[in-house]
Amino acid sequence: MRYLTWRDLSIGMTFQAGPVAITPTLVSEFARITGDNAALHTQPDAAARTIYGGLVAHGMLGMSLAHGMLRQALAGLHDDLIALTAVGAWRFHAPIRASDSLLARFEIIELASHTGLPRGTATFTVTVLNGPGHNAQTGRTTLLIRTDPHSDAKATARADGSPAG
């Protein structure tokens, strides 16, 4: 893994992460944690009688895993990643089945420095694939990133990037 800094990032830069195996246990645990225990997610026999023909993951599980994969893809930034600040235009195109393996692709579409502050935001398009070339989800997400690795931006940053206090 190569160490990255804010200066290494550029519009059009792409990253990929995964695979992440979707299992019935993972889907069941997500249902337990969220309280969404719909039969489609928790009861194989009932789920088999739906249009999906079996257990499917919650859409938010795919979205959550995508953000974890983004963190993995950007591991070279180490502790310079401060916070997730926005998620937008998220679309659910196809079910994620309890037997799928997910990949995620990310492309930087916007970089914005915060004048006078040691941080900026990077906005990414996100594509979650549940098979070769099969888009399950797409969206956009924005991360707050330290622009000066020698600063202690986390002590003074709000989620929107403005100074605290």
C-alpha cells in the first residue's frame, strides 16, 4: 500500500475495493442490528416465495459496505480521513443476494479545499457491483480529509468542514 496525501488526489482518480462476501449470517445480523426483520431478509423459506427467489440484503447494508470498502480503498491516506460528510443520489438498481460477492468502484469527481483550514472535501461516485458488470447500487459520497498531514484538524472540524467553536 502506497501512502497518499491530499496532494496526491485528483479529479478522475479511481479506486476499487472488495470483494466482500454477502452471507445469510451477515444479512441476518444487519436485520438484528437495524430492527428490520422483514421475512425477505430473515426467513429463507418465505424469501424463496418472493420475486427475488431467496434472501436479499437490505439496501442499506450494501450502502454501508460500500463506505467501508471506500475506507479500505483509501487506506493509503491513513489517519488523514476525518469524516463522511454527505451521501447523495443513491440508487438501488438490483437486489444484493445473500450469496453475492460485492465489489465497489470509486471515482473522484470533485475536490474542494477549505480556505485557511487544514482540510478539504473529496466527492466520489460510487458503484456497487454484485457480479461482473452488474450494478446493484450507485451514488455519491463526500469525505472530509486532512490536507496537511502535520495538522491536528480533527480537534477543530465539524462534519461539514467548518471550524468548531
